[in-house]
Amino acid sequence: MSDDGTTNDPIPDIEIPGTVAVVTGGAGGIGKGIVGALLRAGSSVVIADIEADTIAATVEEFSSLGPVSGVRTDITDESSVKALADQVYEQHGKVNLLYNNAGVTSGGGGKPWQQEPNDWRWCFGVNVFGTAICTSEFVPRMLEGGEPGQVINTSSGDGGFAPVPTASVYAASKAAVSCFTEALHHNLVMEDTRLRASVFYPSGGLQRTGLFTASRNRPEELQRVGEATGRKSMTFDEMKAMLEKSGREVVEADLDAQGDFVVSETAARRYIITLNLGDTVDLLHRRADAIGRLDVPPHHGMPI
Ligand SMILES: NC(=O)c1ccc[n+]([C@@H]2O[C@H](COP(=O)([O-])OP(=O)(O)OC[C@H]3O[C@@H](n4cnc5c(N)ncnc54)[C@H](O)[C@@H]3O)[C@@H](O)[C@H]2O)c1
């Protein structure tokens, strides 16, 4: 490997049929699209999600596609994740694909200085600690098993590439996810393992998911203490209407097609998984140029 770790990696592709996959946040939204795609590709899938009813509905909906089951899991809780891993290894004997996909917003909105400690605790608890806890629980077992595998962490263009200034806590959490994934990948290469990491940036249009009502899963003890500030939680349709009213052309992403794409890119062990970088590459160049001038990098304009 070269000093900057960017050399070509000769590791073989992953044969998806016969693999065992765990998808956090797989009961709904983007994760559900990945679960369906994995089943169509021949993987056995375990959905790990905090919403028991949604897990049950998704397992029922997908049961004709292939072996799918669910375990109610709170990824912010080490004992819950350990119980998940114990159950998956007991039932399947291995894990090849770990999709750290569950995520939440920070709720409430507001300026960076209006964010409450509980906004940070909840958002970082799920997005960052959840990803870290699942990685620490599963990766040693995956390494021990010695099979080919991949850890795919869902980040966001918001934070992963550049912050949306009105979403400061969420952006910071996704910057952490992207940075952690890169470090994870390098270590998996350095240790000469059969595992690699990928970072997934949902793209290709507005995602019709439950993210905009993520507060439905916010624990009682992590609620805001002060007055709500800024934008409140809204449904996808309210969000879409708001964007259309502001004159934006809104294209909805196809979550099933996105899932198929994520799975084929997983098989190819692509490091960055995203459907359409579009203007992002140009933004990243302009960010690098600004940093080179010791200037403030340009940010994402999306009002989310
Ligand atoms: N929707 C978007 O526009 C968008 C854009 C970029 C990135 N993302 C990311 O995509 C991922 C999936 O989000 P989505 O848009 O499908 O939202 P979603 O709300 O539809 O799905 C998230 C899932 O995570 C689960 N979850 C929440 N807290 C959990 C916890 N503590 N433990 C286990 N599961 C938990 C929820 O029950 C839900 O099923 C997230 O990481 C999100 O940040 C979403």
C-alpha cells in the first residue's frame, strides 16, 4: 500500500448468494430498500431495528423473497447489540455484510448555539455511537470467522461531504461516520483481513423515508428540555411540499433501485457508494481550494 493508502486493492469481489447480512434500521426507509435487494440477490438477512411492529410488517412483506428475520435492537445500547450478535451467530453461524444504516436527525432544528446536550446525545448516540457499537460487536466476530465480508456505513452528503449549516448536529454526526469508516477501512487493509469498509451516501433524489419524523423514536430521557427552536419534525410530504413551494424541482429516489445499486456496489467492494455525485465533486474541489487558501469552505445549500 502507498503511504496515503490509496493503492489498488486486489481483494476479490464478494459473492452475495449465501452471505448473511445484518441491516440496522432495515425495517423501513432506505434500509428496507437494501434488505429487499439483499434478499433478491440471495443473501440471508437479519433486520435490526428499534421498531418492533415495523420489523414484523417488513419481515412478513419480504418473507417470500428469501430468508429474512428481525431482532428488535437499540443500537445505542451495547447489551442490546450484543444480544443481537449472539442471536445472529447462533442462528446463522456467521455474518458477512454489516450495514450500519440506522440513523436519526437531531430533532427540533435551530442554530448551533441552540442545540441542547440531549440533541447531541440522541443524534450522536444513534448515528455515531450506534455505528461504533455495532462495529465493535460484529467486526471482531467477522474477523474471527475468516469469511469475506464488508461493513457498509450509511453517511450523508450532509456532513459526509459538506455541512448543511441549518443541520449542524446531524452534519457533525455524519462527518464522524465518514471519517470513522475511512479509518476502519485502512485498518482492515493494514491487518491483511478479508473485510473491507464502504461509506454509503444516499442520493439520486429526495428519499421518501421516515427520517423527517425520526423523533418518533427519541427516548423520553433524551427529549429537549427547553423551548423547541427552528423547524419542527415534518412528514416527507410536508417536506416535499415545502421544497416545491420554494421553487425547487423535487425528484423522488427509487428506494428499491437504490437498494439494488448498494448491493451490487457492496459486491464490488466499492469504497464510496453513491448513485449520483452530480455537483458534489465540483463542491469538493471548491472546498479543497478554499481550505488551500485558508478560507471557509463552501457548504451544501440544501435546506434540510
Ligand atoms: N432520508 C434521507 O434523505 C437521507 C439522506 C442521507 C442519509 N440518510 C441516512 O440514511 C439512513 C436511513 O435513514 P432513512 O432516511 O431511511 O430514515 P428512516 O427513519 O426511514 O429509517 C431509519 C431506521 O432506523 C431505525 N432506528 C432509529 N433509531 C434506532 C436505534 N436506536 N436502534 C435501531 N434502529 C433505530 C428506525 O426505526 C428506522 O427504521 C440514516 O442513517 C440516515 O441518516 C438519509
